[in-house]
Amino acid sequence: MPTRRDFLASAAALSTFPLLAQGPAKLPPAIAALPNRAHEAVPITPRERQGRADKARALMVEQRLAAVVITGGTSLAYFTGIRGGQSERLFAWILPANAPPYIVCPSFEESRMTEQLASIPDGSLTRIYTWNEDDDPYDLLVKHLPFGTIALDERVQFVFANRIQLADPNRKIISAIPVISGCRQIKSPAELALMQLANDITLSVYKAAWQSARPGMSNEDFSSLCALGYKQSGVQGEASCQVGEWSALPHGSPRPQVIREGQVVLIDDGCSVQGYQSDISRSFVYGKPTDKQKQVFDIVHQAQAAALAAAASGVRCHAIDDAARKVIAAAGFGPDYKTFTHRVGHGIGMNGHEWPYLVRGNDTPLQIGMCFSDEPGIYLPGEFGIRLEDDWHLTAQGGVLFTPQSPSLEHPFG
């Protein structure tokens, strides 16, 4: 599913050019002071990935599934550590419930896959079945499937899913979301540590960019400062920046903007550490904010705190959204989605947006180890918008933020 990060990625990439061209000798002091923290990231171990596959198998047995089929993308990296996107060529890792995994890949990928067998679940037992450019890989895939229903990862392209079904028309094929999300939505201590590092880096980069920017700069200049900060920190990241009336658009605008004193500046997005994401928003004003801007900020701040306070094991996902929306509506900015135009949060992990979602109607119970964004906002078309976003995870004691709430428009980082 495209996110605001995807929506603005090309604009953000282009925006980094003006400041990057100046070279490292001219980095603003606050950016130059950022330490490289890439060495702090502890990679996920093969042993943990084996545990993930074992859990997936247990869920498959519960749901009477014969196998799960995963193609290129996040779930493949999650279970195997194999990273790569999808192309028109079928590459698939198949995890049967009661048999060793196997891989179906183009013949020219066999050597590369063989190299990785030592670090993937049941690698010593994994078979690699290859196909040449004029072969039918779908017949090869279904030929080795065990009897029974199979489930496809949600990111399997339709063209792949359709061809698998045509190759085995009597086979029942369903979604693997209950299995994949059943594994991925509960984060281990190692995953939480990587997410904590990603969030810490993002907040430090935002603060350095805020200290380095000034009125008169463009929103692209601000995004460029963040890009420099992430590079200095040793990670991949980006930031969108919206100013004034454009901050009232939750996903922003590609239109060129200039930062002015007294106008709201809304920054958003994050970085990736060993594949784990952060997603933070800050709203601030250079100079003196108006009473209305401060009022809206305070209401959004209260809504963010109310959402976090509502979190506990067993609480339904919708209750977190309900808590934030109640604060905003009670302050006169309702009803419903009138000014708070989106859900309060989404799951986050190896994808910036993943299951489960904190939205009305979602009765999924919270479980310890789940991670979410907490991002209420009030958007006033033609004026300004304010969103505050921090990521959090659920513990036995309740919700815990990875980063502290922003205290004010004038001092967004305390």
C-alpha cells in the first residue's frame, strides 16, 4: 500500500541536491555534530529467523494450510534475510507446514541463492528449483506443493497469483495475512532495539535540521538538511516538509514552499535501520505562534497522550482511535473526520505501514510486542495543519513511546 513516504519519495530525492552539492566541509554545525550510529545496529540472527518460520508453521497447522508462498519483498526479508524487489520473473520461497522449504528461481540466480542457504530457515534442507527463460516457473512451483490449501503473501503480484492458480486450477488459494501478520506484528526484543535506534536517529536528525534551518529557506532545503543528517548518521532516511496552508494537507503537496516566520512547519517520515522503520512527525513555528496555532497544538498533544493512555493488552485497536478522536471532537474540531481526517495510527515494523491499524471498526485486540504510530492531527484548509507523531510499542504496563512527545510549537524538541 503506498504511503505518504512513497508519495513524496521522488520529490524528496530531488530536493536533496542543492545542499548536498555544497560538500561535507560546509555542513551546518548541528548536522556535522551528528554521530554515525550504523554500528549500533545488531542484525537479526539466523536463529531468530528460524523461530519465525517455526511460528509460521504452527499457525499454518492451526489454520489447516499446506504451505505459504512468498515472493520478493518485506516478508521474504523477514523470514529469510533475502532482500530484493519483484520483477516480471517469478522468484518464490515456499514454506510448507510439514516439509522443508524450497525456492523457485531463475537459473541464473541459483548460485546467489545457494550462497544464502546457510543463513535462512532450514537452509540445509532447502531445495532450489530453477527455470530457464523459456520454461514455465508456475508448473515448477505447483509440482512440489504438498496436498491442500495454500496461502499467498499479500504482496504477491496478481500476475503471479493468477498464473499459480491456472497452473493448479483445483487448488484452493487464500490470503496468508493471518499467518504473516501473526508473525510480523509481534516484535521481538531484537526488533524493538532496531526500531528504538531508528526512532532515536530520526529525532536527532529532525532536531539538527530544525536548528540549522531558518525562515526564507524552502521546504526542499529543509528536506535536504534531513537527508544530510541521515547520511551523517549512517542510515537511509528522508523527510517531507510542508509549510503554512500546505501543512493542512495530511500527505502534503509537491508545490515549492518557503518557510516564513509565524507559519506552521510540518515535517514527517523517518529512516530505516537493518530494515526496521521509524515514522515521526513534528509541527513547529519559527518566531511567535498565534493563539489559535497554540490552541490546536495543545489539543493535538492531548489527543496523542489520550491515545497512548488507552493502550493495554486486550484493548481493541479501534479504542485507541476513539480516545484521540474524542479529545479533538470535545474541543470543537469534530465531529468525526471533519478536521482529524485520518486514523490515529498504523502498525509499523519492517514496513512503514503494516498490520494492525488503529482505526474505527478494527476489533483486533492489542498484544504485547505490537508497534504502532500515534499521530492525531487537526487540519484547517487554507490555514494550517498540526500533526504530532511518535511510534510506540505495547508492554505489560501499557504503551511506551520510542520518543518523547513534542512539548510546544516554539520548542518542538524540548
